[in-house]
Amino acid sequence: AIGGETLRYRDLSARAGGLASGLEGVDRVAVWATPSVETCVGVLAALAAGTTIVPINPGSGSRELEHIVTDSRPELLIAAPGTEVPETLASLRRPEAREAGPLPDATADEDPAIIMYTSGTTGPPKGAVIPRRAIASNLDALAEVWGWTADDRLAHALPLFHVHGLVIGVLGPLRLGGQAEHAGRFSPRALAAALEHGATMVFGVPTMYNRIAAEAEDDPGLASAFARARILVSGSAPLPAALHERIERLTGQRILERYGMTETLMNVAVRDGEPTAPGYVGRPLPGVDVRLVDDDGAPIDASDDETMGEIEVRGPNVFLEYLNRPDATAEALHDGWFRTGDMATRRADGYIRIVG
């Protein structure tokens, strides 16, 4: 359910299959990633057709948008009918789709699935090329550590042009055969309503949980709704200890944190049922290797929660390359390991604490 519209699996499959017919032979397609049914149908159609998706943030500035389009060179644009798009995208054709059709399966594990542009601190954004195997393996690993099954209904209001909202928040429920409800525009009440109607999981970021806590202080009904969730998950930024404690006091829930990046999807997560501690993002996901290295790149064996090192990641979740940037790719990847640039310590039980 998204944007006030609900699609059952058979309807989603038929619509995506019809759209996929217009993507045959198309290498890349831009997706105007509004929180809408059209975005979800378009993403599923492109993945099934073997077409690489370039999600576009509708709030992108003109210079950033021009860079993304010039760099990725999409052939078509998927957007809701009647949507006005910036001039940079206006010249792109829309796919010619049938009303319905069978859903193909035209991709292999190493094929690029998504080119997700990072917001880098310097220079223009880099396009991280994410293969299908990274998405599949990562979602399966998260399902294992969170006990995420087809019986779950996920509620969130995350943007659909980032890994968190699109890959985990939309493709996750689809892979597992579960349900998803996107609130469209975030509000604590909208997510509470989803929980009252059967949602079992909530994904959010610290700013969202801060608003939830603020409104729950004055609204016991809101607090009660969030107390119904099976799990609450936070990511994309550190969750302050005071907010952890505030949510627990109001709802009885301990928020599970996880740590990931555009280039690696999720690397580390707190398991459902394991003790949580503010500042700790959990242990490596199944199949994902995480190590700390010193300034010279040598692995650090210490697990004293004091010795700091840079996080490096290896596994099927790691991206293929930065599009058109062999220099940046070579700098970030070595011997199968991805240099994250993030600093952390490691506890004796393997729990990671991000420190910078």
C-alpha cells in the first residue's frame, strides 16, 4: 500500500509485467522516485526486464540532476502519468507499456540492478553500481537476523531513492512475500495508524524517532500503537542514547540499529532478541565479513571496545564499481575489501561501535 493505493501481488505482477514489455532491450532507465505505486511498479518491471534502474531524487538540484543524467545516460524515464519533471529529464521518452503482462526474469546475479548515486562530501555524486546478488543476499541476511517473514507487514515513510527505503523497504517485503505500507509523507500518526491496522515492523531514522517520542509524550494512544510493533529498526545515522531510552520508556520497545552504506547495503545489525546498547550497531550479517584496520591497512585483532580502526567490508553485498570512475573504484576496493572510511571499535562479542 502506498500513496493511498493498494496492490495485491497478482495485480502488481500484471502491471509490472505490462511495463516490462516496454523495457525490452533497454540498458538503463531513470525512475522519478516519488512515494507512489508507479515507482514500485517501475522498479519491479525494470528489475525483471534486466534493465538497470537509476533512482532520481525529486528534490535534486539542477546541477546534481544534470550530472546524474549525463553520467548514467538513461534511455527512458519512468514516472507517474502527468508528472512534470525538470527540463533535464523532459527529453527522455516514457516506456510504451501494455496494460498487463507476464513478469519476465531476465537478470543474472552479477548483472547491475541499480545505480545509486552517493551524496559524497566532495565532488559530484558517484554512481554505485549495485548487482542483483547484493540485493538478494542482503535481504536474505536481514530476514535471518530480524526473523523477518512473509507474515510481517512493514510500515515506513522513507524516501524511495535511497537504499534504506527502496531496497530494504520495498524490495525486502517483495522478496519475502510479505506486505508493505508506505505512509507517503512521514508523520508519527501515519505510522501509528499502520501499526493499528496490523503492521508488525517499522523502519525509520533518528529524526523520525525523535518526532515519534515527542508526540508520544502527549499522546498515550500513539505510544500504545508503537508498543504493538514486533520490531522497530533505525539506521542511516547514529541513534542518541537519550532517544533510545526515551522510546523504551514510552513504548517498551528497544530500537534495533543497523549499519550500512550505498556501496555495501547493510553490513551489521542488532539481532532480534539480543540485548541492545546505544551506540552499538550489532554484529556482521551472515555472509558478510567486517574487519577493522589500522592506518597502514593492517587488520586489528583487538576486541577491547577501545582500539579504533577503519571498517572494511567484504561479501556478496558489496557493489561492483563506481560508474565511469575506475580511479575511485580502485581507491575504494582492494583484494575484495571495501574501504568504508568509517571508524569503529569492536567489543569482545563482536558488536561494532561507530566512533567517527
